[in-house]
Amino acid sequence: MRIFASDRVMKMLDSLGLKEGEVIESKMVTKAIENAQKRVEENNFGIRKRLLEYDDVMNKQRTYIYARRHHALVGERIGIDIANMFYDYIENLVNTYSAPADYDDLCMELMRVLTIEAPFTEEEWRSMDKEDVIETLNTAANEAFERKSQRIVDVTFPVIERCLQQENFPPMIIVPITDGKRVFQLRIKLQEAYDSHSRNIVKEWHKGIMLVTIDELWKEHLRELDQLRQSVQNASYEQKDPLVIYKVESFHLFENMLNNLNTKVVSALMRGQVYIPQRPDNQEAPKQPEVERAMPERKNDYSKYQASKEALPGENATRAAASAPQGEKQRPTPVVNGPKVNRNDLCPCGSGKKYKNCHGRDM
């Protein structure tokens, strides 16, 4: 009533002197209460509607990313997604370096991300249309990608055959594959790898890269959206709608995230190879990758742990220190004084003199 009722009603309630718990019988006051309640509900509905409009922007992006992640997790159309990522990255690259003086930068980006050289000279590049450049680079990138995948098959399949010939070898193995920075321990079924001629190892490698990259970039994108949602509220001081600015800026952030996703996935896939650990100088490096036996998954045993509400020794002090705000200095321990000595009492030092004639002479 204080916020949504009119001043006239509030003055009337003050003049009537109504006490708390007293029944209100006035029709005008009852009507004013109904109107105030209606305004409260309209205000809450407007707040929820506004929040829903903000969440709807994030929900559309979430639906698209979760669909991409589901495709990578299932792996049925992962080849199509990777081909589209190659094409989108090359198209974005050609649009970025389209000036006549950008040939050297284009070649540098091709070598940095795709690890391939430009399949045309500078004169040929200047005479080609943008669509022809995209198709030529896409064909060269796909050929290099197929060679990388075939290299993994050629290296791992002899090891798979040798492991399958051994007796009592476990059905699950671990194949290490690296992109030059990280090592992925892929759990592979031995018989399935042999039947597919190690093609399932390549497929698991593609799935692992896609899932890890999508998860990393999506978490970072959610943090950026939260920061954007807080920063756009200041646009209301400029007589602008914060929701409109949020929609535009979030679209640009999402577009940049997809471009970054394509770049990171393509770069990692073009650098994928079977990891062979380095040996010391006095030992010869193995020519074949090391395939480990996959340990069965075991559940955590929590039976030896007990929950207790009693604090351990020193735990209260630790909790107090942890709950204290950061930057707060520790308070010094107060000094407790001894019993007070009067001037005519004997000095506590044991000299037999009065305190005023001994240690209390200068006080």
C-alpha cells in the first residue's frame, strides 16, 4: 500500500487512526487495496517477462550449441560437421584477406592453422574469383586432412593386429593421440578397431576434439554473456533499450565464438598424430606407439569415511579465518595486566622498599 496506493488513501488511513489487525470496512479502501495488488502483480509480471526475453536469447544459442555437441557425442554425422567447419573457416579466411596485398598474410594463416602451403601463386590468386579461391583451398585442406587421418590408421593398425594375436589381451585398450599441446587417452574396443581397420580410432579422435573444444568455448561464452547482461543496463541512461543492445551484442559474441570454434577444431585436427613418448638419450625411441591396457572403471568407496558434526581440533579457528573478509588484518592478542601496586606497598621486586621509593620512583 505504501508503494502502490495513492497519497489520498494513505492520508485517509492516517486520519482514521486504524490500528494493526483492525477490520477495514470502507469500500474505497478495499478498492484501493485491490488496485494496489493489481499493480504489484503487473509489476512482477513485467519483471518476469523481461527476464524471459533475456533468457530467450541465450536459449536459442544454447539449442544450437547443444545440437552440435549431440552430433559430436553420437558421432553419426561428425564427418559432415567437420567438412562444414573446414568450409566455414576457409570462407571466413578468404573474406578477411581479400585485398591484393594480403597474399603473404593469407599464406601465413594457412600454414599456422591448416599446416598447408597455398595451392596457387600470387599471380594466380589475384586473377581468381573469391569462389574459386574458396573451392581450391577447401579441396587442398580436405586432401591434407585425409592424409592425416590415413597416417593414424597406418600407425595404429599394425599394433592392433599384434595386440589381437596375444592371448588374454583385454578387450579395451588406450590409444594416446596428441594435437601438439594435449594428449588424449582414447578408450578403444580392440575387436572393433580391427574390424574397422582402425577407422574407429580416427572417429573417436574427432569426437574428443569436438567435445573438448565446444565445452571450453561455451563456458567462456556464458561468462561473457553474463558480463554483457550487466553492462547493457547502463544504456537506459542514454534513452536506449538495453534488451535491443543485448540482442545485437550477444549475436556478435556468438558469431565470434563459432569462428573461434572452427579455427581451434580445424587446427587441432590438422595436427593430430599418435603420441610416442620420448625416451632418454641412452635408450632407443620406440618405432611403434605404446598401447596400454584399459583399466576397468571402479566406483568410489566412501564406506571408510564418516560424517561428523563435531569440529576437529583447530577447525573452529580455521573456519573463522576462512570466513573473515580478505584483506582484513589479524587482531593482536590483548595484553593482560597484573595486580595493581599502590605507592606505599612493598615493591614486587623483593628489595623490601616501598614501591614509591623503588621502581615507582619516576611515576
